[in-house]
Amino acid sequence: MNSPSLTSEKEPQNEVLAPYFMNARPELLNVIPVDARRILEIGCGAGQLGAALKLRQQSHVTGIDMNTDAIDFAAKHIDVAIATDIEVFDFPWEDESFDCIIAGDILEHLKDPWKMLSCARRLLASGGTIVVSIPNVSNLEIIYQISEGLWNYTDAGLLDRTHLRFFTKTTFLSALISSGFKVRNLIPLLSAQYGDLPETVRTAGGPVSFGNVSINLRDANHVLDIFTYQWLFLAG
């Protein structure tokens, strides 16, 4: 098997895949346990995160994605690369087969993300970690659009036209808990506008306005609910 690498002079990034499938997802890499050895990535794209993991730590990385071009690329960099529609995939592994399961911006694309979470719960070893990233539908960008009577789908981002499900922090916490997970940590990835807020608003809430929208934010947690673009959840 070829040594894993993030880029290769002999294998230039495929323009059809870039940038969506070629993202190494450093924000996910930073929170994946360094002692995880058996790793499953659901929606692995071209395997760049898996390649980074294999460079960082001793691990066996399995990736699943329905994009066959991406999987062909991933197969060069991770241990097992499976091209399939995960919503009809049988997930043939025994219970507790993985120390870490990664679902980076994939569950919102599924018809039944709750079924996938239940499957992940079965496959995750005791003491293991699931790492999930979810777009935040209560973000100020969405609130502003709704205030204008809009819901404009785009090619990527919060309203990616391929999104089938939408979650807030609270609703996805409920999904994890109902699937048998205990949430250990959640990390906000903040919208750029958060940096423009006065420190007093960041720490204690208060009135904010953007466009034609005015909101009285209750406290620091409410501020994060509005100014978080994406939530990272760690659970087990």
C-alpha cells in the first residue's frame, strides 16, 4: 500500500473533487483522539482526513463514500475505501469494531440520520468517540434569510442544496442522546461576525442587529447559538 500523504506530485488534486471532497478537515483532526487505532469515517470523500490521521498516529482507517471518483482517490491513502450509499449499506462489522467514528458534514445529507447514529452507537467501542460536525440552522445567516422571506439553496454551506435535514445545537443533542450517546463536548465554529461583537455581548448577551433583524440575546450561550456556523460534537 502506498504511504499516506495529503498531496502527491504524481496525483494532482482532481478538479472534479476539489474542494469539497479534498478537504483534510483540520478542525476535525484536532479533536480526534490521538490514541484511536480503529477509525471509521462515514462520508470520507477523497480520504484526506484519513491520510492525515495515518500520518499523525498509528491507525487503521476505513472510509465510506458514495462518490466513486473520491473513493478511488481515497483508496491510495487509507486502509479500506468503500464506495456505497451508506443509507443502504449493511455495515457488516461486529459490535464495538471502532475506537473512533467520524461523520463530518454527512448526516444532514441523509434521509434517516437517526438510523445512522444508532448504527454508529453499535459499532463504537466502549470508551470510544464519535466526532460529528453539523451545520447550525439557527445561525444568523439563516435567521436573516427567513426575516426576508427567503431560503436560498447554494452549492455549499449552510443551505447546501443537497441537505435533507437541518439541526440546531439542541435538536442534534437530542438526536445523539436518543441514540444512546453521552455527549462529552461540543465546540462552536464561529461565524466571522462573532469577532465584531462587543466583549460585553459575547460574555453576557444583549441586543444585536443585523440587516433588518434585532435580537436580544439572553446570555453567552444564546450568543453562540446565533453566531455559530457549525457545531462539532464529541460523544461516546
